Amino acid sequence: MSYKTIEYKTWQQFKKDYCDDLYKGEFEPNKYLFRGQSNATWGLETSFDRLYSHVPYSQRKDIENELIAIFCTNCARHINSKYEISNLPEIEKRSMAQHYGVPTRLLDWSYSPFIAAYFAFSTVNYNKRPSHVAIWALLKEHEIWNSNQGVQIEEHIVIDNEHQKKQLGCFTILNNQVKSINKYVESCMQNGQDVEGALTQIIIPAEQFKAALHELEAMNINASTIYGGYEGCAIAARDAVALKYLFEK
């Protein structure tokens, strides 16, 4: 396999052992990027690539550019703002568009494994629960991550993207014909490159969601702090009551 998988049986085991298993000791800030997904069988692909996977690669960038251009035009027509979004740098336009629901080729990551864990457990489909959630760890300094080869890490802080700030977020951009980060790493391995350590999948049983979300709440990681504003407060209220009354098992 092109990436390593570490399995923990419980949330408590993850908390206890992930530093030793991933860092071989003490946590090192900014060494890894983390992404949480509520189903361990899912690949690391963007909503854009899922929607437009049937479109030839040569056309996908044009489609994304069209989506962002229409977003910028609509903002100029209908939103009073101190600046024109269309005049922002490309990464800022793309990030703002994604922030408000436009599918783009940006894939969200966080510098925090626990923020990633929140996204993994809080978005589990409780009525059709998967067996495991995944927390992906991407080693930033590995040689396969570079824009010339096909995957760009973008750490630019977008001034008006409050979600990015609250979630300690950054992005990857896949500039390659493959449709997921997983497939990209696999293609690098098939081309004879050393991919060891570049990508690690941590899996935890989805049934651990209550233990995880209750402890993350104690760390002040919840929808109110992750999303902010009225939106975050509403999601936090919904989740707190659902955990209390709807999910007994």
C-alpha cells in the first residue's frame, strides 16, 4: 500500500498513543497536516472532483475558473463590500468561493489532529454508521508534495475566511490527472519514488463518537468554536441535544 494505516481500538487509545506512533515522541507543531473524514473508506478527493470526475482533466480547471468567476460577479452585483472579490489573489478568491459553498479543487486540512477528529466524528451518519472514521496525516516536508509534480500545499491565511482561522486550516491543491491525494501517492510509488511517511491514515471505530465528542467539547472544540457565529451556535445546539437523546447505542 502507498500509505501507512494505524488502527486504534478506542478514542482513549488514540489520545494516548498517536504522538508516539506518528511523531516517535513529542508533538511537533506544523510537522503534519490533518484531515478528518467520517468514513475510513473514502478517498482524499474534493467535492469538485467528485462532481466533475466524468469531465476530461484538461477541462476541469476551466470549469473551476468559471464557477469562481460567476461567484465573484454575483458578489459584485449583490453584496456591499469594501473591496471587489475579483481583485483578490487567486487563492483568496478560490478560498472565499469554497467557504460559501462553491465546489473547488481545494481540499481542507488543519494543523490540529483534534480539530480533524472533530470533523471525523461530528459528521458521522449515525443512522447508517460506518465501521471506522479516519484522521489523515500529511507530512508537510515530504518531497512528493510540490506544485511542479502535482500537489501544492497552500498555507496562505485568507483574511475573510473565518472558518479557516477558527479551524487552523490550510489547503492542498491537486494539479494532477488523478482524482484524489491517495491516488496521487500511489502514482508516485508506481513511478519509483519514495513515498514512505508522506501520508498516514489513522482509523478509529465510529462507535467511539460519543467519547470523542464529549472530550473534544472539554477541549473547547465544538461547532460554536469551529464555525463561529450563529451558524456554529445552531449546529452546536443541534449536536448536543442529538448526542443526549437520539444516539443511545
